[in-house]
Amino acid sequence: MNSFTDQFLSNDKNTEFLKTTMMGPNAMRVAEEMASYLDIQEKNRILDLGCGSGLSTLLLVKKYGACVFAGDLWISPTENYERFQSIGIDDNAIPFAADATKGLPFADRYFDLLFTVDAYHYFGDTEEMLPSLMRFVKKGGYIAVAIPGIKYEFGENVPEEMQPFWNDEVARTIRSMDWWKALWQKTENIEIEDIREMDCCKQAWSEWLTAYHPVVAGDIKMMEAEGGKYFNFIQMIAKVV
Ligand SMILES: C[S@@+](CC[C@H](N)C(=O)[O-])C[C@H]1O[C@@H](n2cnc3c(N)ncnc32)[C@H](O)[C@@H]1O
């Protein structure tokens, strides 16, 4: 399933590139697993929302030959453009500045697929967000979201070992599969096709913990405390009808 990512990582230079580029659990691996549940065709037009530094974009362009609009809030389009040039995907990867909460500059029904890895939880936790984004996807197209989550809702009972890592923002964004499912079930004109825990969770996290990003040191402590008991990675796929 992860043949592209494994092949990519078999090269030392690529491993180094990934270690300097990851912003969370290996987005290339997460993107590859989620993409395997979709029927992505060459030249499909994909909105990669919250693409960060574009590891999911790289996967979608190089593995599938898709045309990917790569939007992000924290990483500038210029930084992504230069990276896309350096890895030879700039003809099919179009970087743009995006704040999903403020509307996007696209025609209705423009995309075959809205694809988002490790970002939707930051902005997608309201009833309004999915309807506001699905208009950009053509009828019969798909919305595919992969996000870190928890196996059950903590509510007021945050496990003791997780309390040092739990604050209001984490509590707002890190939710269970049932919580996300209930939120998406309120949206009309979509068919939820698949909500599941992803297989790559452990590996994507352990690859992230080798990255050079400054938050890794804190995440190593968090993952030691978590010990495989609470976290999962949630994949949600819906068809626009
Ligand atoms: C943990 S990083 C993950 C980046 C990338 N998807 C990855 O997995 O490597 C979360 C990303 O969500 C993006 N993000 C957060 N809020 C956003 C918003 N309102 N609109 C667009 N992107 C947003 C950030 O810019 C950031 O790049």
C-alpha cells in the first residue's frame, strides 16, 4: 500500500528531505494510505488543503500524475513554489495562500477531489465548514480527510499521563472517530463512504519523531506518555452528491 513512500525513503537524500520537511506524522505515508481508498486518475484536479510543505502534494503529483492546487496558511506559496521546483513538480503543483475559514478563490465544482492531511482538525470542527468547502468539489467528486484523533472522547476525564499535553486547543482539535462522524452526518448532499482508523498511524508517528522540526522533542515525550493507548489517525471519505 505504501510502495511510493517506502521507495522514496529507500534513498538517503530523500530521507533527509523528509526529515527537514515533515510538519507532523509523515504526511506522505498518510496521504498514500488515504489515496489508496480513492480512484485518483491522471490529470484529476485536486485541492490539497492545509498542504503544509507539500508532502501530500508530492505524492499526488508523482504517484498519480494529478494536478494539485496546494493551499496552506502557515507555509507561504513562495516557499512551496521553490520546494516544488526543487523536486520537479512545479508544472502540476500550484501553491497558493489559504485560510479555509475565510473562503477560497475557486469556482464552484472546480475540483475532482478535496484532499487534506493532518490539517482539517484545525479548521473543520464546526457544522459550517464542510458545506462551505464541498461547493468546490464537483458532484460525484470526493472529500478525503486524514487527521490525528483519539480512540474515545476524553471529555473532562483526560487521562493523567496525557494531562501535561492537553490544553484547550488540543481538546478542541483532537477528537474521536464518533465525534467526527456525528459532525459530518449533519451535512446534506454528501454520502459518507468510509470512516476508519488508519493502519499507518504508528509508522507515520515514528517517522515524524525522527524529523528536525523544533516541536519533535515535545512530541517524543507526549508519545512516550501516550504509549499506544489513546491516539489514532482517522480517515474520512465522503462523496458529493
Ligand atoms: C501539522 S501541519 C500539517 C501540514 C501538512 N499537511 C503535513 O501533514 O505535513 C497543519 C497544517 O494545517 C494548516 N492550517 C491550519 N489552519 C488552516 C486554515 N485555517 N486554512 C488552511 N490551512 C490551515 C497549517 O498551515 C499547517 O500547514
